[in-house]
Amino acid sequence: MIQAEDGGGRNAVSSLSWLSYLAVFAATAVAAPVSVRAEPSPQTVIAVVDLSGPFATRSQWKVTASQGPPINDPTGVGDDKVSGEINLCLHASVSGPCDPQLQTALGAASSDDLYSAPHYLNEVRVVHGVGGLPLLFVQTASVHSVDGDQIVLTQALAYERGADRFVRVYSHPTGRNNSQEVRFIEAGVLKGDIISVEPTANAPFGFWISVNTLARGSSYKQVLRYRSATGYGDGNPLAVIDSEMPNIEQRLGLWRAGSPLPLPAGACPTPHLVHMELWCR
């Protein structure tokens, strides 16, 4: 057993979820802030996002998300239900077909695997990177496993004006129970980068921190990967990416000792470093 996150904190005790060991996954995607209803009726449309404005597309590109009826909870008994499957459709016209790149499963699993389909739409919005470059950013998740874990898939898509199409430039699956996070950085010296956090599999238990940068006209490329200073159960209430930000920026040559600390959003009383881990108390 290791000290790990259980649905939001790093102080609960949990074993590394089996979802952390699934094979490399494929993708699904959409864009722009929307609200998602919990358990809509059969094939209820839960989001329609016009992409023609944010991306100045040649065609009237849209993303439509619909959700099926609730299903029996695969970890429950009796009449327990969970949210229905979500279908994401990226299309260039009202009657146009769905772009096939959005039809792949969360995981490299058979079509009857309950954990291969998205059932939760965690985040859906248009983000802007360096130079104001817009990207479609989406995060979807599977049904929960017995220990409460999920497959969580994060994607980003860019628009190719010459071909009038959207292309996937980032796709990364994680679990949920062990403080995993994938974050698009919207401001500061790392603007436009995507940082991911995943637990290590051996002691001293910490996290693998990966930083990915988008090369214009290309996909995201990993520019940094290291083992964190932040550890499980260390009592630090900050998200791992926030506690590791000075460490990340120093390793990339963007921060040096004596400079103002890169602080998280919100209050951070008495910010200080402990072995390159940021604390706010």
C-alpha cells in the first residue's frame, strides 16, 4: 500500500490502480465550455459547440456531444445506475459525417469492454497557446472501477486551414486515484504547454512529471520528464503541478534561485521551498 490520492487528495491510502497499467490508449475530442447534464434521456444532446468563430474555419465546423441512457453500474448490484455512454461528433456541416478520429475508444480494448467508452465529459473548451493559437481541449472518462478509479483521456486538437480539418496534436490517458492530472498551461512562461502527473511505481513514492510543448504545424513533444520532489502523503495541499512548478521551471532554465517563486492561482501564504517543492504555509 502507498500514500495516494482518493478522489482529490494525496493523504488517503490506496493501492496503485490497475488502470495505471492499461495499454497505451487512443482518443476522442471536442471544445468550448459547456454544462453537462447528469443522466439525460436516450441520446440526449448535451453540447453543441460552434468552432467556426474561435478557429475561423472555412467550413461550419461544430462539435456535438450526446449521451445515452444510464446503464447498470458494472461494480454495483441490483438497480444501481451510472451515466450513459457519450458520443462525440466533430463535423463540418449539419448533415456531414462525424470525423473518424473522434470515434476511437478510451482504451485499447475490445468493443464490449465497459472501460473503453467515455461516460463522463470532464472538461470541454477552447484554449489558447503561444501567439493566441486556439486548440480544442477535451477530457473524458470511463465508468468507475471497484476502487473508484477511471480511465481519463485528455486530448487537444488543432485546426489545419489549408486542409480545412482538425488534427489531434495531443492525447494522453491516465488513471484518477493517485493524484494524476493533465493540465493545459494558459499563462506564464509555460503558456501553451501541457503538463502531466502520474504516480511512480516504486519507493520513494512520488510522481513522474512530464512537460510537452507544441511545435507549430506539429504535435506536442515531450521536453522534460523527471521524478518529483513532491511525495505521497507529505501533507502539502497543493496540486502536484503547483507544488512542482519551481522545480519544472528551473529544470527548463526558466527560473533560478532568488527569483520570485512561480505561485499557484489563489492565496499562497508564506510561500517557500522544501527540497524544490513549493509550500504555501
